[in-house]
Amino acid sequence: MILVRKLAPGDLSAELATVVVRHSLFASHPFMDVWKALSGHVVFWVAEEEGNIAAVLAGVEFGRKPLARFQSLPDGIPSVFACQGITHDRVHLASQILDGLSQHGYIKTFVTDFDNSFPPHSTFHRAEMVTHVVDISNPSYEPSDKTLMSEIRKAEREHTSVVPFNWSKHGGRFIDLVAISETRHGRLPKYPSPFFERLAVVAEHDDRIIWMWCEHEGRAVASHIYFIQGDNAINWQIYYDKDFPFLKANQLTTWRTIADLRARGVTRLNLGASPDEAEGLVAYKSKWNAVEHSYSILEKKSWLGKLW
């Protein structure tokens, strides 16, 4: 019989914690703790058999009962589902954990199934999503779009500065850049300064985060944040100032990061979710030879969750 329960990070054995962290940056304690800046609480849903943990699903809780929500993981980051042992197959264990989540009483539950490995579940709705992924495994990889390559070479001629991000040097200007980018999209910044400051500390010690900074004559132009998981990477956030279109900073930053990723053994770059209405964004991603990748977000909302 399989028992499903929720554990706090400190309840995982050192051995299992090592397995989970090795499996993914996203389940490491420093990375998960970043969500505390948004009042999130790290939890691990586990499936046990005869006292031995066979599977772990990492996630973040927001709010308190009766308004608690659960995300694995927040904001487009793929879920972390790790199995060990051979007593049950992965699909069965995933189904058991979904049962546990369903019965817990969260008003909203989200599981990002980027690999489409979770089984259908009677209480979860499967929302279909699309992203664009580039195969960068070939050492001679180059976008087939000639205009894009021309823009990259122009950016290089402009001597655009692209360097690793450093909070002490760039933090203040980065927060201003975030505000500029979000204002352009007609929305308030989603993440406060303490969130990014925590993330920057993690990035200093974990090379699975690549955070690039681009400036021109002392002014912030663009900043990209990438996360690495195995031989895959995701371009999680891009912020930029449209006052500098001639610099082609996003093109150059992406191009240089691809070279860095490939040197680290990454073979695929996820350029991020592509909303249906964002035709210009989809066209830009296609210039990198990106192809569509369909995935799902498993959603469950209580009647209260549907109202709030």
C-alpha cells in the first residue's frame, strides 16, 4: 500500500534530499527558498511504501488554509517529480500523488507537466500550453534567419557589453529595468526586489543559473535569466529597455548564452511560453530555428478557488 503525505524540507533524509537536488536546481533548498520573498512555503509531497519514499513532488504553498494554494512549480517552471526504487512505475506514483493533492483541500493546485509524463486524473483539468524549443546541440549551430544573424553581428560591432549579472553592481539598475519592461506591458512588476536579490545570491553559488546583464554607456539595456535542468535550459525572464533597439541586445545576449549553455552540455533551449495572440514573439522565436513543444499544466480549483 502506498501512503501519500506532505513533508517540510527538513523532514527529508539527507540522502533523499541529495537525490532530489541532484535531479533539479528547482528542488534545491536555496532555489526553493527564493519563494519566501513572495510568502511561499516549500513543501514536498511524497509517496511512501513500507516507510520508504518512492517518489517526491516538490512545490510551493502560498497562503494559509482555507485559502492555501499549491504550485509545482510557480511561474512556468517545470515541476520536479523524482522517483527512486522499482516497486512501482512512475505513472502510478504520479497518480497517487495527484490523489493526495486533490484530497488535501487546496483551493488551487497547479502542476506544470513539461514532459507530459503525468497521467490523466479525474479531478484535474489539463490546460494545453505551447512553448518553443531550440536544438543547440550541434557545435556549428546558427540560426537560419539571415536577418537575425545580421542583427547579432551589428550588436557585436556596437561593442554592446554583455556580462554576468552581479547584484552589488547591477541590482539597482536591474530593478529599474524591470519596472520599465513591465510598464511597457501595462502591468506592475510581478516580483519585488527581495525576490531577485535572493535569486542573485543563489546564482552566485549555483552555476545552473545563468543571469546575463547588458548595458550601454552605463545605462541598463537588457537582462536575461536562464535556468538549467540536466541537458535542458529555460529562458525564464527577459527584461529590456526599448529605447535601445539599435543595439540588438536581446539577440546578442541570447546568442552568447547559447554558446555558454552548449559548453555546459545543454542541448535544448526552451525560449519560454508563447501565448496564442503573441504572433510577433512566435515569429521571433522561429528565427532561432525553434520548434513548438506542447505541454500541460494540470489544474484543480475548488469552488472557492474559482471565485478568488
